[in-house]
Amino acid sequence: MYDVEPLKPTNTGWLIADVIEETHAFGWSRTEVDAGLPALLNDPQWQPYIVFPGEFVAPERVVTEVKLEHGKRPLFVLLDATWSEARKMFRKSPYLDHLPVLSLESEQISRYRLRRSKRDDHFCTAEVAALCLELANDQAAGSVLDAYLDVFTAHYLGAKHLLPINLEDESHAYLKAFI
């Protein structure tokens, strides 16, 4: 997580930990690495992927599918930051250079409406996580995370614009089924 990103009210990274029990979060620094991160990346139960657009990476590092070695589970490394901050994190984190880069090739357009990127194919952190979960054949968790993002967005925008929240809409109903 970049600097103050987790403290921003529009941050969606924390939604992932609410849905996925085994989530780890680390603050990012250009000069220091939390010792827990390399330990996690080197843990033999995991097969780590750094999730980043392939267009900015050497082609030999890019993968578009999750292929697991026997007995390993996917570990998706997401850079929770604005787009420009995420590029900086990617470039200035040499301890991630050995990881394959999972480049998401989604046909969908970002639904995130709380902060805008200049490109419709840039997703917020929760959308990226939902796409990763689907690639790892966990469609249920990906769908719950998508619904949670929709509920979060509705509540945030409702509070910002002093609008009532429809607790009976489709995303609330879908999410209630999992609570």
C-alpha cells in the first residue's frame, strides 16, 4: 500500500480483507521492505504473481492466466495506490522483479466512480482483486467482492450527496446472501 492510500475514504483495498480471510497488507517504502513481504513471497505454499499491466513490462515476464504448480495456491500481489503511484512502486521494488506479471485482459470497463483514471481500463484495487479471484476459479468470492464494491460506492456517494440508500437494490440483496 502506498503511503496514505489506506487512509483515503475512497480506498477499496480494505474491502478485499473483508471478503478474503487470508489477506496480507504491507506498507510500501522505496528504501525499506517489511520483512514479512519477502517471507510471504518465498513461502512454498504460495505461487506469487504481481498484478500489473503487461504493456509496461518485458514480454517474457507477462502471463495472462493463473497456472499453479502442484500443491501451490495463488498469491496475488496488488499495488494499492493511484495509477502513477503504482507505476512508481512497480519500478522501484526490485524484490518483485523475479515474479511473473499477471496482466489482466478484461473486456469490462471499470465501474469505480469515486476517483477517475484517464483510462476506462484502469481498475480500482477491489476490481483488480475480483478479476484475480475469477482467474483463480473463485467466482463466488469475486462476485461477493464486486457486490461489496457496489454497496461501498453507493453508500459513499449517498453520504457525499446526502442521498438515501436503497438497501433493497440488487447489490445489497446479493451481498446479504453472504452475510
